Amino acid sequence: MKETVQRVSMVRGQSLCFMYGDGGGQEMKNLTICVGTSCHLKGSHHVIDRIEQLLQEHDMEEQVNITAAFCMGRCKGNIGAVIDGRDILDLTEESVETVFRREILDQ
Ligand code: FES
């Protein structure tokens, strides 16, 4: 089955994620983190680096798609972030590991 999907993927020029539609047989999460000026000043780039590091540590790189976005319209709060269409309101440099555990690892 996997080889057939890989062949069809090559013929069609579509990624395996597109072919499977769910990150290669596993549920793919979509995480968007704001890197606009305000969030950048709050450390969003460090948060992204730490999340990528945590994903590597837990061998979950293929399960989470991280996208950077510019101003998500809530600059006065913590770092803007959305996972699978749901707002994350408590993301900071200090809370990144707690948020990672709650939103990704324990799901
Ligand atoms: S800069 Fe991130 S929400 Fe505005």
C-alpha cells in the first residue's frame, strides 16, 4: 500500500502528506505562531526554536506542521498562536514546555 501511494505521489507530483491527507498515516497538527513585531519581542522565534527542539526530542517532527504568521491581531496578550484553528492564549517563552505538553504531547 505504502509503495503504491509513493508511486502515485511521484507520478502526480504531489507530496506524501497530500496523498495521505493526514501527515503520512498519523494525525497532522497545524500550529501557527505569530512572528509579528510584538510577538517577536516576546520571544516567538525562541518559542519556535524550542518547539522544534521538543518535536525532535519526542520524534514528532512529522506530526506537527509549524507555520509563522504576521500579527494575528492580539498583540496585547501573550505570543499569538493557533493550533488546528483553536487559539492558544498562554504561550510565552516560560510556558512553551507546558503548552507543548498540553497541546501536542498529551493529545
Ligand atoms: S504581533 Fe503577534 S499578535 Fe500582533
